[in-house]
Amino acid sequence: MLSVKRFVTFITFYIALVSASVVFQTEQIPGDTKPIAGGSPLLLCDLEEKQLLDISSVVLSPNPPERGNELVITAKGEIKTTIKDGAYVDVEVRLGYIKLLTQTFDLCEVLKENDVNGLTCPVKPGIYDLEKKVDIPDEVPPGKYTILARAYTADDDLLACITGEVIFSF
């Protein structure tokens, strides 16, 4: 379970990074989706809703991520509101059709615990270009992971919706 928690932290990091594998088949995700520039397997979701975080790109190296190796995540985006204590991320992770996790994370705690370029709450509006190195544990079970993550302000306004799939080989 520790490996799954590390993996989920890595996923929620996407949202924490620019504030920024995996959970429903794409056709089951409510609302429209579109790829995030940068060639990552991530998609913006809930496009019909106003989002206060404009993610312009996410680059993964290597892509796809590999078990037992370091992953470098580079993300760019614009935060349109101050992110303060009380902001949170709802995350659901599935391995195939099996739900591994449904959990709410404190966004400010995720930033603090993962040293995202020194960002701490409150995070001021602005354009951010961030990079984070993450070790993917060898223990992550092989398979197709699907993630759905929605980040919200302390006032329950949608910051961002991200979904995607990552396949870890045997």
C-alpha cells in the first residue's frame, strides 16, 4: 500500500505543481476532455466548467514513467486565484477496473510535504514553470492505472480537473 500512496502522491503532485496512473476509461469521465500539451498521458477534464488553473503543458521524462526509475515532471501553467489553506484535491485511482483509492488530499500539505519548487500556501496568482523529480517505486504493480483528480479552492471553486492513463509493464 505504501507504493500506491507514493504513486498517488506523484499524481496529485501534477495538480499541486501548477497550483499540479489511473481512474475511469476516458469515455466514463463526465464532461469533455482534451490533451495537455507536452505529450504526457494526461488530459484536462470537466472543460465545460470554469477552472482557475490553466495548465499549459506537462512533460514527463521518461514517458511513459517506468517502475524503479526517476521521473522528471515539468509543468507550466497559470494560477488565476490565490490558493490558500483549505484547498484540496479529490483523487480516485484504479488499476484496471479495481478501485484502489478514493481520497481527499490537503493541497497545501501536498505542496509542503513534496517540496514543489519551494511553493507554500498561500500560492499567489501568476504563471508558474515548475519541475519535480519523483522516484517511482519498483513495487508499483504492473498494469493500467487510471486517475481522476479534481482540485478545489477552500471555497470549493474548481481549480483543475486532470485525468489520464499510465501503463506499467511487467
